[in-house]
Amino acid sequence: MAGINIRKFLNNFGQNYNQQAFQAKGTPNTPAINTPQIAKAPEVPVQNANIAQNISQNLTTNTQNLQLNTLQSMDRAVYAKEVLGFPKNVNEFIYMLQRGMTQTQFNQMFANQLAMQRNSLSQLQAQILAQLQGLATSTAKEMVNIQLSSQVQGSLRSLEILSGGMINLNQISQLLQTNGKDAITKLIMSMTEASKAGITDLSQMKEMAKLINASISIASENNPQKTLKLLLMLYLPWLPLEDGVGFDLEIQQKSENKEESDSILQITISTINYGIIKATLVLESSNSVQVTIDCSDKFPKNELKTRISKEQKFYSMDSVVSFNENKSKEQTDAKQSANVNMSQTTEINPYLLLMAHTLIKHVIEIDNNKTLGVTSHTDEV
């Protein structure tokens, strides 16, 4: 991928400057994480032309006042995956990994799909124009483009995951090392460009470089548990690549017989508002995961079940989620954390990986929403 253009980088994330600051320990959902731009893989996409124009004007007139540290945790997660050449969503990452694709090849595939759809618009456009009497032609065309974009983005969410295509953690380790070195080069180039533009506070980029350097070092150990931890942390959007700031994630090795434990993950999540959540994930068939969750009687079970149901439909996953209630206990440890217990194998089933990611992400989001006073948050994931 080409080097990151600092002006476009600032344009892309400038729209978040005036939003409420999110804390590193967690943040609610944001559409920006799940809206990949497929036509311009080498560059950070501009999501809102009007806001981008305003930020560009501000950059020209007030460059000295722009602070890269205003990027919040979710922005850093997007930027981390951008410089690493990783897709924004974990299902897209698995799709690419199973087929040996690069980010550029993946984006080009959907750019070609969008181009083909646009070339075959004549009949569809005629129908829409007939229905939208009184609207200008430009308005009708814009609605057609929005519809096409929505269709392509929908297809990104329902990529076919190969149930038999096991995820090799050593392969992910090599990918993190290779892409991480390229990411450091991009960050150095971006810092050079930022300095030339008169921006003096580069601490945000320096911190990102430090995190990626640490990830390269960890990935070089070729330890399956540590590699899985890096991958999960990268796709938990509020804390890219690091823990210890309001949230900890640990991957432990099971001592059971390999034949028994390859198809089982045990996850323990400490929450602020609901105590300890324990889950056992059992791979029953190639694309079916049985999930048993032990939780307090106050935990919003229906909300978690709805979230999991909405997400797994994109993966063609046929899973059953059940709960065992315990009486609520006073929570003495106010720090969120998750512990994943897995076998010592170097491979993991893609559906076990997807379900583990889904479970940790949504339990922490539900806990954060409770802290923020949101008692129900079942928007589409």
C-alpha cells in the first residue's frame, strides 16, 4: 500500500474532533468501524465530503493548532488497521486469510463488483426514475448510487467463511511481522510529512509506532496464545493492540488432551456492573458453536442473545446460546478483563474465533453502556 498522506489522514478523522471524547476502557458502537471504503485501498477514505472540506480549510488556516492527540481510541483502532493493511472487520480478515488475499486485492474485488453493477444500471435506473417523478435526474442518480453502495457494504458483512479453512496462528504471526514493518515505514513517512506541514505534536503517531513495534516483537515469538491475543485486541475497537488501560485480555493454554480441547474455548470476562461472566464455546459441527454462559441474574441476557443473533447471521453460523443464572454478587474489582482458555494447537476454527470475538466485544459494550446509563442498546451490529 502507498504511504499515508497526513492531510488525508487528518481529513478522514477530523469529523470526530467535535464529538464527545471516548475513554480508552471502552466506547459505544460507531458506524465508522463497520463502513469500509472499497474503492481507494491505498489511502484512508474520506467519509464525509462536507466535513472533510471544512477540516481541509482549517488545516490551511490553523495548522499549528491541530493536535493528533485528539484522536480517540476508536479512531486509533481504525488507523492501526489501516497502516497494518488489515481490513476493518474480523470476518473480512478471515475471508482474506483463508484465500491468501492482500487488502489491496480484497478491495479491488469489491471495486470491480461495484463497477459491474454500475454498468448494468440502465433498467434499474429507469425503474427508479419512473417512480421518482418530479425529482431531478441528479437526485435520482444519487439515490441509485446510495443503493449500490449499500448492497456492496451488505455483501462485505456476509462474506463466505470456509468452515473447513482452519485459521493458522503461525500464519497470522508472520503477517503481523511483515505488515508491522511496513506500518512502521508508513508512520515514519507520515510523521515527516506532518512535521513539514508545521504539526509539532506527533505523540499520537509515536505511540502507534511504539505499539506496533511491540506487536512485531511479540509476533516474532510464534506463540499461538500470544498471537491470538494480538489479533483479538486489534479487533476490539476501543483498545487497539494494547491492554492494561481499563481492560486486560489474557490467553491461557489448556492442559487437556489435544483431541478434546481443540474444539472448546473457555472465556471468563470480568465486568464492572455484572460481575464475572463465564462462557464455554463448543464447536458442534463445522459451522455450529454451542455457547453456554454463566452470569448473574441482573445481566441483560436477551440483549446479548439479540446481538449475537444479529451478528452470526452474516457468517452463516448456526449456534445456540443458553444461560445459567447465578445470584448477583457485589463486584469488588472495577476493572474489565477477559481470559480465553484454549488448547496449545497452532490452529483455530474460524467460527470459534468469530464467536469468541463477538462474545467479548458485546459483553464489554453492554457493560460500558450500563456505566453510561444505557440500559438497552440493540442496534444492528
